[in-house]
Amino acid sequence: MSWITLRTTAMRWEAELMEQVLAAHGIPARIVDLGLTSYMGMGSPAALQVQSAHQWAARLLLSPIEEELESAD
């Protein structure tokens, strides 16, 4: 099964948090490091990947709530 990149983040902990949300819903995910390891707490860039079969469910779970989008207008 192929993996697709769903999100990229500047800090690995963000990707780990999103991975935990997806795991709680039974969606397989993995984190791919995109740069050097963290230095003095600055974090490292990472990509969150999901299997292509779970792409749309993962996007819905990680998308902002519609109420927040409406209030921004």
C-alpha cells in the first residue's frame, strides 16, 4: 500500500500529536523526518504520512472546525 504526505510541520511534536489523533481513530500513520535532529528545543521538520486508502478520513479528522472558518470571514 502506498503512503501519501498529508501534512508537513516545522516541529516534530506537531506531527506526533496528529499521529496520535489518527491512531485513536484506527488510521495508520507514520512520521518522516525532513531535516536534522532537534537542537536546543527548536524541533525538527517532519512530514505526517497516511496510507492512501485512509487519506480522506485523515484529512477530515485533522481539518479545522467549520465554525472557526466562518468566524474568520
